[in-house]
Amino acid sequence: MDLALDDDQQAIAQAAADFLAEACAAPAMRAAADSADGMDRALWQGIVEQGWCAVAAPEAEGGLGLGEVGLALLAEQLGRHLAGVPFFESAIEAAALLRACGNPEPALLAGVASGAVLVLAAHATHADASTTPAGDWRLDGTWPQVPGAAWADNFLLLIEGESPRLFWVPAPELAVEPLAMIDTTRRSASVHAHAVHVPATALLAEGAALRTALVHARGLAAIALAAEQVGVAQQCLDLTLAYAAQRMQFGRPIASFQAVKHRCAQMLVAIESARSAVYGAAAVADAAPEATTLSFHAAEAWCAACDAVRYAAQEAIQLHGGVGYTWEVDVQRYFKRAQANRVRGGDPSTWRERVAAQLLDAAP
């Protein structure tokens, strides 16, 4: 397998970096993070106009056909700039689940590609779906912490249980309660359904087929979120290098001290190793592997990225000294995004346990 980026992939990576450097520079990122709802709507409009929301869709569906590697390239740059947009929630996570379900509702994917925000709400508490005499569904339940929920046009509501079900529900039918978040660059909200009636066609998938789709979609989402973690880690290193070059101690920049050089070099090694794991996993995903292979490589990418960003973020705080903890310096925002992503994607120890169980089950 050739893991080198082709010309199209290199072009989209460079275009994304250039676009976000201008449209999501530090002042714009801070303004969005400190705003009432946390979304940079001008940036989102620019992303939609450039066709990023359809980057992984096949060309037959009007997409760019760049697959999971293309998504990873964009996710890394969005993480590097802490973009306050629901790209991961809609164009990656929700779209991956829809495709894994066999594209049961083409209009939803078309909406995602055109900029409508589709958000997956999982991990419900006391959620229930029941049929009514009229043949429709009644939904009740609470999904307590749903990233991007306040920005959603539509929801994919997952009701877990012995026979899980996935419903498509327009946002106006639900009650959305914004939450106060430590990471203000990515907002979450609680979603409530109280006697919400939806037609029979709102049920997109259920049972064993849905479980299979969830495993596949979560693997793809983990790879993309790992790419975002790599972008966060890279920016931690870049901010640290810039600070070390101008911070004077004993009459010279601290970047000239060997101890600082070694710590920055160790950050670089961790980041490059994680980047290789992430893009390797994305290339494997594009080859349509079997479920166990995808899960293995997704776990490898996620664990490597989380380890790298945790190390890079904490080193960035340390090497910035006392100023690293202040609101005036952006490194604390990257530290918070890294920690929030780690919680969202799942602790690496859990992923390693799954891989261990998978390998042991396959052993003779």
C-alpha cells in the first residue's frame, strides 16, 4: 500500500492550511470561542462554499471522492486552528453513520454536503421509542451531552438497547439546552424529546444491522478525530517554538538552551509518529477493510494521537511557564480541546482493551 499523499491530497491539504490561516486566525478563533453560541458562521459558510462537506463522498454523488484520507487532512487543519464549526459532527461522524447504514435517506446526505448540520446524539438516558396506533413513532428521552447540538438542523437520535434504533428528527421537534463547557471552542448541549411524534420513515436502521453500522462509523470517526488531535498537537509545538524563540532568559532566548531543544524535539517525534499512524489508518479505511481490521487501525491511530497530544499539550504549558495558564495565551485552549477530545473519543486504555480482546479471540 502506497501511503504517500497524491497530488490531489497534497493540494487540498495546502489549500485547507492557507484558507484556515486567513479565515480562522487566532483573533477569529478567540472571537468565536467567546461568542454566545461558539460557532464561526462566516467560516462555516466558507467551508461549505469550498465543498469540504462533500470531500469524502463519491464523485457519483457529487463529492470530491477523496475518502477518509481527505477527511483526515481537513480534520488536522481544523484542529490546528480550533475552528468553531460542526465539521466533525456533521460531515464526518453523522455522515459516516448514514453511509454505513446503506444511505437510507439520500436527502440527509445531500443536506450535509450543502451545509445543513446533522448531529448524532448517542448515549441517551431513559430513551424510549414506541409505535402509535397511527403507525408513527413516539420518542421520549434525554441525550445529556451532544457536541454541536445547538447548531444542528437535524438529529440522528440513537436509542440503544437489545434492539437499537436510529431515528432522524428535525431540530425544531426537540428541546436543546446549551451547556457551559470548559472547552469553549466546541460547544455541547443536552437534547430532550418529550412525546415527539415522527413518521415511520424516520426510522433509518435498527437491530443487528445498526450495530454493525455503528462499529464501522465509530472506527472512521475515531480516525478523523485522531487527525484533529494531531493538528492540536502540532499547533502546541508551533506555539511553543514561537514563544521559546522570543522569551529571553540570562540574556538569550530559551530556545537556545539544550534542555528546551530536547523537549521540543521529543514533541516533534511524538507528533510525527502519531501522524503516520493516523494517515496509515485512513489509507486502510479507504481500502474497505473488514470490521476487525478497521477497528485495529482506528485504535492504533486514536491511541497514538491521544498520547502525542497529551504530551505535546502538557509540554507546551510547561515550556510557556506561568503565562501558559493565562487566558491571554492560546496554548491553554489547545490543552482543553485535547482533553475534551480524549473524553469524547474514549480513553485509549479502553481502545487497547478492545484490541487485546480482539487478538485473543482470534488466537488459536
